[in-house]
Amino acid sequence: MCSYTENRIYPGRGRRHIGKDGKTYFFISTKARSMFHQKIKSVKLTWTLAWRRFNKKIRVDELNKKRKTKTHRVQKAVVGMSLDEIKRRRAETRADRDAKHDVAVKEIKERKVKELAAKKAEKTKQAQAQKAQQKNQPKAAAKPAQKGGKK
């Protein structure tokens, strides 16, 4: 909308002016821009919509005739996660999430304890097997050392 004439500005038309206070103004034409900077009130000019409204030439509700339809949100599934899974996660409360996390942590700890126990058992078996091998093998007799180098 033009800040001065209140006409619609189509894309690619008009000019933008940013005041010292940071407020943005849009103007439909150079004429409107010039009048704005001269501080001439748009209500005093017959060709502006402000004058037409002020002098009851148009009804106020006519200006706001066109309304856009409200956009509807559509949920879609994401790669790797179904729509049901997304809805379930959104409905979850913090307490549910914490409880699931605690259960998962407990499972991981139990698995690690089992793995450590299995490793210990394996090590003890290996140690026993080595001891048994050493007991079964007779000590080799010491070979006499050869004197002299060449034959």
C-alpha cells in the first residue's frame, strides 16, 4: 500500500523511503513522494483515497474487501520417521521422555556389566588353560652348548 495515496502498489513499481526514525514508507509515484516530503496532507487532495474516505465518497469497509484465505497446516512424514511417530513424540511429556531415557541408560549399564563378566570369565578360562598346558608339558632338557664355531 502507498503510504500517501493508499493505493495498491504492484511488485516492481513504486519507491521506498526510510525516515530518520526508521519508519518505512512506500510511494506509488514521484508525485505522491513529492507531496509527502512537502508535508501536504493527503486528505486535502481530491485524487487520494484519504480525501475520498474523509468526504464519505467511499465506505471504509469497501477498502478491506479482499481477504486471503487462511492457510491450513498439513503435516507430512519425514524421511526416517512416520507421521504416527512424529505425533507420538509431540504428545510426549518431559516426564515420559525422562523415564524412557532412564530405562535406556539402565539397559546399557546392564549390558556393559554382562560384557565385563563375560570377558572376565573368558580370561580366567584362558589362564586355566595356559596353566594346564604348562603342567602337561615336561621341561625340555637343557642342550649342551656347542663349543667352537665352525665345523
